[in-house]
Amino acid sequence: MAKVELTKHLFQFFPQLEGKELVIEAATVAEVVRGLEAIAPGITFYLCDERGRLRQHVNVFIGEDQVIDRRDLSDRVEASSRVVIMQALSGG
């Protein structure tokens, strides 16, 4: 099962995930997102737009590699994968 890590900023919106070990059975990034949705309802819409594509400000890495398929989220996730989801922050 893939280990999922989130940047701390996401805990502001989904505090129920803070401090939890997020281990999700998934074969693709799309399945990771569905697994997170089961734990934290609403996170899918925060990460993805209404078409299911990753939002522009969200980046997902499998190990050291950034996902390639931002549209269908079909990048493969192995049972031993570390999936990191981060949101870009900007402002001034």
C-alpha cells in the first residue's frame, strides 16, 4: 500500500489528516485521490478541478518523479511507493 504525505498547509483545510499515517491501497494516482476522499471528504475537489484534472497549483510526486498525467491521473503507483501531494503557495 502506498504511503501518502501531504504538505502541512493542506492540514489547515483537512485537519482530520494531520498526524495520521496515510497508507492507501492504489494502483494509480487517481486511486490515491479516491482513497484520500474516503478519509477526508472534499479533498478531491481541493486537489482536482471539476473535470478531475489536477489543479494548476497542486503537484504530486511518486518518489522523486512528478506525475506526468495531470488529466487522468493514470501514473502508476506501486505498493511500496511514497506519494507526496503539495500545493504551491504564492502571495505578496
